[in-house]
Amino acid sequence: MKKLLLGLALAAAIPQMAGAAEPLRIGVLNDQSGLYSDFGGVTSVTAAKMAVDDFGDKVLGRKIEVLSADHQNKTDVGTAIARKWFDLDHVEMIAGLTNSAVALAVQAMAAEKDKVTIASGPFSSALTGKSCSPTGFHWTFDTYAASVGTATGLVKEGAKTWFILGADYAFGKQLASDLTKVVEKNGGKVVGEVFHPVGASDFASFLLQAQSSKASAIALANGGADTSNSIKQAAEFGITQAGQKLVALGIVISDVHALGLQKAQGLVATTPFYWNRDDASRAFSKRFEKLTHREPGMVQAGVYSSVMHYLKAVKAAGTTEGKAVAKKMREIPVNDFFAHNGKVRADGWMAHDMYLVQVKTPAESKGPWDYYKILRTLPASLVSVPLSESACPLVKKG
């Protein structure tokens, strides 16, 4: 009888032992083959693995593994991958999530399953607005920051009339909405807007509408290849030469690299990260460049920072349980090469300073990837949606 009881006890203990030894799995889910693959893609997976290596490969006695997949910018594909990761592969956190529609769907699913998501690729401010989640976080950049950072300064400098050329999906629509509010708040006016299909190849008709509007500034509320193609065709029409300002709200440094300074020079934008900003950003970027043969943009840097912060929170919480880890993520400040004195708010937004930049001329650049002049630091309080105006139900208002 004693042998039987001992056998049953050992049998019951084996699953627990196996569970304790199971790796902690983190997934990087993003666009790895489409229009957003260059500023996120497989190099974001590299950034996540760098964070794991720097953290020490293990947490709570469990080895850390990084999985990755391409959601192809399709919500059904992204949610199917996330469901498999959560239910079968026991993934505890998903990072990256380039593409706002995919990010919103996966964040909602993760909340139901008490899993953590940290979006570093998408820009939609809805992630921490009406669609916020107790276990969902937005790390790098959003449409509010893009709008405030560039529009506030340009309106004050005289750009009173605006035309918006945006991508026809959640990101573009949200960016256009945020921009309109900022322009009007600062005494300007949006005189027209038009939305194009994602992945469009011909922007001629859209740009002609913008040009004929006579607006002082033409805002590109799109991203990736759409932004690059818009800028290329705007140069062919001589839009900036005729006096209209071209404002790239969703541009990233890999877009500038692909365009070349001859076409991109003079563009004004807001960014949360520039590889050549200071010694800490240069040190990280030097390591990243050895692995990827390119400098990191804001998305790759954000993925590294978010994964590192998540692992610190897991260690501090002593568990991988979603809500417990999320609580620690909100308590621990963010101080790294990406953000100084960053703070994760109740709505899930990681509030941090950003930078108003202008693309250098070819003569000003000292070499490859030396593309930005930092015009000024934009404090976190300016580029973060005020909590008093938040649509997130998690935010307690006085």
C-alpha cells in the first residue's frame, strides 16, 4: 500500500515538475514579408533575442525561448497564430505586433487568456484608448505622439492649413483623427483628406488633390512602403519645391534609408529613438549592427526595451501570471538606452520623451544612417494622451 501511495505521489508530481521546467516562451508576431517588414520584421526578432541574452537566458528557473511568426498583415492570420501560441505552445507574452488591426485583435484575445501583449510596431492610439487592456501595453510610438510632435511645431511656425493623405485602415484613420484635433487646437484647419488602399503603387491622384488644395502642409498618415512611395511621387510632382511642406507622420529611419537623402531631405517628423542620439543608444546600435548589418530603428529598439522590461517584471512578480506581471510592469520605471525615466501608465502606454527631427541634406550627413538632426526634445507630457482625456476604462478620473 505504501509503495502504491508513493507511486501515485510521484506520478502526480511529474507534471508539476515538467511544468516548472517548461521554458518561458515569448512570441514576436509581426510583418516579416510585406510593406512593414523593413522597420520591424526579422530584425525585431533579433532585438528580442538580444534582450533575452542580456537578461541572462533564464527567469524563475525557466529557460527563455523566443518564437516568431509573420502575420502577413492579416488579422485572421495573426489571431490564428496567437491562439495557437497561447493555447498549445504556452506563450506568455507577444511582442512586436506591427499592424494596428492585428495588434488590437491579439491584445483583446490576450486579455481573455490573461496573457501579456506589448505592441512596439503599430501606431494606433486606440490600443491604450477605448480598446485598452489590463494586460496590454503600447511601448514605442502612437498616432497621438506623431500628430502632436510635428503638427504643434509646424502650426506655430505658420503652417495653418493642412491636407491629410492617409492609409485606409485603423492606423491611418486614427492618425488622421488625432492630427485634425491637434491642428484645430493650435488654430489651424484641415482643408481636405483622402485615404488610399494599403500597399498602393500609384499615389498620383491623391497627391494632385493635396497639391490643388493649396494647403500649407501635406501630412502623410501612412507608413512603410506607402510613405516611401508617397514621398517619391511627391518629389516627382515638385510639391515641396512649390512651397508646400511634406510632413511624414509615420516615417521611420529605414524609410529614409530606402529613399535616400536626395528625396527625403527636409522632411520633419517625430521619433522616440535615434541610434546616434547619445552614448547609450550608440552602444546598443553597434551591437545590433554587427548582427543585422544595419542600424536599429525605433521599432527594433522598442522591442528590445519592452522584452527586457517584461522579464524584469516577471522576476519581480515571481510568476508569469498575466495580471500580476502587468502590475509590476506599471510599478517599475523604464531606464535604458531607449527611454529615460519612462513610466508605464494605467492605460498601458509607456510614457517617454520623444524627439522632433529633420532629415539631413546629403551634405550634412557624415555617412550611412546618419540621417537626422534632432531639433528639440519633446517631453512625455506633450506626446502622451492626457489621462484626463483618456477613453480607456482602466483610467480612474477624479
